[in-house]
Amino acid sequence: MSQNTDTQKLPEVVRFIPRILATLREMNGVAKAAAVKAAVVQAIFEAGEPVNDQMLSSGVPKYQNDIYWARMYLVNAGLLEPSKVAGHGVWKLTPGGWQSPLDMSTAAAIYYQTASTSSQGNKSKDEADLPAPSGDDLQHDLEGTVNWQVQLKEILWSLSDQGFEHLCAAIMTANGLDQIKVTGKSGDKGIDGMGLMSLDDAGLVSIRVAWQCKRYTNTTVSSVEVRNFRGSLDHKTDHGIIFTTSTFTAEAMKESVALGKAPVRLVPLDQLIEMLKKLKLGVVSEPEPTVVDAFFEQYRKSWPSTPFGSLPFSTLS
């Protein structure tokens, strides 16, 4: 092989190549992108290796960008199926992906064979520092057009804090929760909403769910915020969720599934966008996904809040 595969000089993205393959093999060869990403980060932490949380100009941490670039290299190498075969948001091993060695020399070869190179055979720039390709491989938007996901991201960032809380409540309602209450910032101890999820068709058995909303545009949700939210959940709460218009640090992902602690479900921006599409909240899917801007107008306003204790009550004689 003519390319230099000295593993000491490789960019950080290369170490994610064997990690993704190993993770998918443990998941029987196919899994949602979010599950793969979480499992890869967890494996790296368990191995005692560092994770680069540096925020890139694209608005995502370096490690997440690296994971998606590594996936693209694996698709180009024929070790992962493209989206048109695996399905949107699904990562699936090919027969070659099942058989490929997991050592760094092989990962380096995959990187140099599939990454964009200059005429001299060396990368002119580390793509992993650039915005990652979308989940649809290399199908970038045509110049002058606006991708529906990009449009929806901008809309979510334009919402008021209270509007985002109410939008998350709408997501939970569409997902089957009852008795939903949006608590906001008035004595909520970090909880922005709560409700009951029925476990049976008759509604006789249910669990209590609470969530927190982080409308961030240029920062990530940290492990401290995950710990603080978990601490706000009382013994009556069975499940906690954090929604954000940004993403989570690797430490936050680790903290959310820490052994011996109540798990906290993390919903970053990309999953939030997919949820809105799946639940048909402000997104029409036929024939192609289209954002209905008018739907979100109600969530751009601010809601007045009145402390419960200040409400007038009359005494009946």
C-alpha cells in the first residue's frame, strides 16, 4: 500500500472505525445511529481513553463529528450499508463489515483508501474538523436550497424557552402521555414537565415521567446538568428525559447510563428533529419532508406564569 498508515500520525477519527464495527457486531449487525454512538462512547470510556468534547463551528462536539465521518469511511469501504439499503438513521454491517479485522493498521488503511486525498496521496485537510456528512451519506443539499432538517433546526433555535418547553410537552402528548403538566421555572427544581405513561390499553398501570428542556444554540449539555436533573427526580418518578436543541458531551452520555443510578434518556437535536417528523408535529412527510412553519408560531411566544400559591381561593361557608 502506497499510503502512509503510521498509526502515530493518524487523526482522531480513525480510532472510531474499529469501534463502530465492534459495536455493531455486539448489536447483531444493525442498530439505530444514536444507539451506536452511545455504545461507542461508553466503550471508549470503559477502555480509559479520552474523548474530545471540543465544540466545532458546526455546533457539535468533535467526537460526534468523528463518529459520523468514520461511518462515512466505512460506507465508502463497503463495510457498512448505505442509507438507501440500511434505512434512514440505521447503521448496518455488510458481510465485509462482519469479517474486517479490528486493528488500527486496518483502520488506517480504510481511512487512507476512502478519505478525500490530494494528488500527492496525502489529505489536504482533515475532514473530521469539517461538518460531518448527513445520515444520508454524501447526498448534500443543492446550492441555494434549504434542507428541511436545517430549516427545522433554525426554527427550534428561534423558539422562546417556554415555547420549547411546551413543544416538548406536545411531543410527550403525541407519544401517549396523560395528565401532562408543564412546570417551567417556577419552583420546578430542574423539572420542566411531567406526566403519566400508561403501560396497558386500559390505563390501569402507568409510570410517572419527568423531563427537562435545554434550548441551547452554541453549547452542549454537560454531565453536571445530567446529575443535577437526576437529583431533582423524586422516588415517585420512574423515568427522566432531557431534551435539547444542541447535543451532549461525552461525559454527559456516560453519566446518563452510569451503573447504580437511575438512567436518564438524552434527546439531542438530531433525534428531536426525527421525533417531530415521526409524530407529524410541524413536519409533513409526503411526498418529501416539508416543514410547516406556521405550526411553530405558537411556540415562539412567551407564556405568562402565575405561582400556584398566589391564586385566589374563596372559603365556602
